Amino acid sequence: MREHDRRRLLKSAPGVLLAVTLPAVHGATLIGVRVWPSPDYTRVTLELDTPLPATHFTVSDPPRVVVDFEGIDLTVALRELVARVQADDPYIAGVRIGQNRPGVARLVLDLKLAVDAQVFALTPVGDYRHRMVIDLYPLQPPDPIVELIAQNARSTSAAQAARNARIASGTRPAAPSSGSASPPARPDASDPLAQWLQERTPAPRPQSGIARAEVGPDLRVDRVVTIAIDPGHGGEDPGAIGPGGTMEKEVVLAIARRLRDRLAAESNWRVLMTRDGDFFVPLATRVRKAAAVSADLFISIHADAFTSPEARGSSVFVLSERGASSVGARWLANQENRADQIGGVNIGGATVRAADREVSGVLIDLTTAAQIRHSRRLGTAVLSELGQLGPVHKPAVEQAAFAVLKAPDIPSVLVETAFISHPQEEEKLRDPLFQDQMAQALHIGIRNYFRAHPPGPRGAPA
Ligand SMILES: [Zn+2]
């Protein structure tokens, strides 16, 4: 992407604050200030044309983070940040800027609660220059299981409302319901979350003929299954960008939400989204979230890009034990694995971030041939549905070393839904109808996989 394109995009992106160029003393220039609020953490990014020395400390009463930018006077430029923090930011209550002493600008973030503040610098990568990042993590990281319950409560009611609206508006014919309703899942004593959900979730209404006609008869699954949906990129990492300015991170989140609503409407299925907003999630954290809820399946959703605008079609990738299945697959895995650098991981960080490093370090050893075998079956089931929807880029499931697919014992696939670099496919990716068709194809593919390979008892992969 050319530099002026990125600047244009940054200006138009929601959540992006400022793409002005303000001179400061000593020749340093503030290129951009961005804030990414999310339930997981809030990130403040300052982008400059030179490295910016900074020190920081936290104060507990009232809670605040103080960052001093030394040898430079950015007071005027930093003032833009004040207006950019949203009132509903989970962590930041307000921002104050002052001249602490000559040549030192002081930024004070007044907080709504005590946080684990991580302040670190990122060297230039991709289209970014020098970045100074302030991450505000909750002292108690959100529990993925609690998140899972909350997400399903939200999406089940949303899916129900959408179904009701469809039925009321009569936009689709109501086919008679076929097949018998599946028996409710037996709460498994070894799965307290399933039990909790069973007790608190109202009995699922018999599904309308609409959903039944789309996906076929019920599955014979006698326990709750958990599916992790992973919308690629987010926050500082826009992913690939189409010729019309469409960002991969936005369209894949839209498709993921549609898929989530479909899957959550199935009886006995529950869904975890690794991100449900515009913020950056490190690759290992995505894997860790799926593992924390003992996901039965992991599906990472992306949109492809290539230097040639002619490349088009969907493709599906799984992990490879040794080597990539093609030069193209290796290239793509390298591209996707750069997400941590573009998005910005605190390599020197402590506590939570240490867990991320640990996971990424050992995962390759824990990846088993069985995981890859199941991932290939899942990938084949999904690719066959994608082939019904539109052109496929490659007729078979491809393999390469994608970091996000390294969850031990969880069948994991990465779907490149379409080429965002292809002008027509970029149009389609933005189209709500296509997004829904894509979600439906993924839904049916997942269903067909579970039909052929029902999940076994917990702790014993089928
Ligand atoms: Zn991607």
C-alpha cells in the first residue's frame, strides 16, 4: 500500500483519531494518535517519525497513568488526544496534557479503575513509522468462559430477533419443519459450563423451517459443542486493504458476526469470538482463548490479497507439520503471521504478555498429526460449501505454518473468504447479502463436518 493511501484510510477509519502532521521542537513530528478501546484492553498509540523517549509511572489514588515524553515538546499535538477518548471507554475516564518542565510533555490518563499499564515502543514495520504504545489491561484479565456466556446470551437473542423479523416480513418462504428436534444435551458432570448454560438458557424453541431447510437434519450430538470464531486482524492491524479502501479487519468481523448468530441459533452450540470489536488481539491470545473454553473447532476468517488484481476465489488453509503445500501457501502464512508485528505485541512485556510468548513457543511441539488430520477434514467440508457459493482459488485445502492454527487438539482452519484485492470481490465482501451467504456456507460446512465426525466426550478427541 502506498503511504498516501494509508493516510487517507487512517483518516476515514472509525476509532482513528488524528492523521495530522504537527511540527514539534527537535524536529520530531507526530504523525498520528489513535485510541482503540475494547473489553480486553484499551490501547493508545502515538506514531512519530523518530523514536520518542518516554518514562511512565502509575498512581493508585485516584488511579491514573502518567507518561512523560522527554526531550520533545508535543503538548499542542497531544492535546488532540483529549477529545478523542470516548466517554464509554472501559478504562480511560479522561486525558490531561501539560508541560511538565521545558522539553518534557506530560500525558496523564485518568482511569476508571486500576489497570496494568504497559508502555512500550515499536520500531517501524509495514506502513508504520515509530510507535509509542500505551496499553491499559484490567488487573484481572477477562475470563474467556464468562465472555463466552455473555456473548451467547447476546447473540442468541439477536439471532432470535433476526429470525422473527424474517418470518414477520415474509422475505423467505417458511418450509415445513422436517426431522425431529434433537434431544437436549445432557449436562456433563465434567463440564460445569455446559451445566450452567443448561440451567440458565431457556429451552430452545423448535427451529423454524427456514434454518432447517438451509442446513439439513439435526446432528446427533449428545453434548454442548463450542466453536471459536476468529475474525482476523483488528485495531492497529487493518489486514489487507482493497483498491476501494475496504479493510480486511472490518469485512471479516461482519462475516464472523453473521456466522456467530447462525451457529448460536443451533441448539446445543455455543460460540466464542476471539474479538468482537475493532481492536488488536495477538495471535497466541486468539489460540489461548479457544483453548480456555475447550473449543471443539476453530475457524479463522480472513480476506486474501495479492499483487495481481486478477487473483480471486475462496481458499481454506490448515496447519502443516512439515513445510507448506505450495509457495503461495507459505507466502500467505508469512503474511498472516506478521499480524503481531503490525498490530504491535509488547515483546518485553510482563505478566499477561509472558503467557502469550509461552504459548507461541511451545505450541508447535504440541500440534499433533491427529489435529491436522481433523483440520483437513473440516477444511474439506468448508471448502466444498465455498465452491457452491463462488469460485475457489485452489481446489484443495492447502497447508502452511499459520501461527493462529496451532491450538493443540482443536481442529483449526483459516478461511480466505475472497480476494479483497480483486475489485469485484472487494465489492462482494462489503455486500451484506454476500456476507450472509458466506456465513451460511461456513455454517453448513461446519455442520457437515460435525455430522461426519461428531465430537467425542470431553477430553477425548473423536
Ligand atoms: Zn488476513
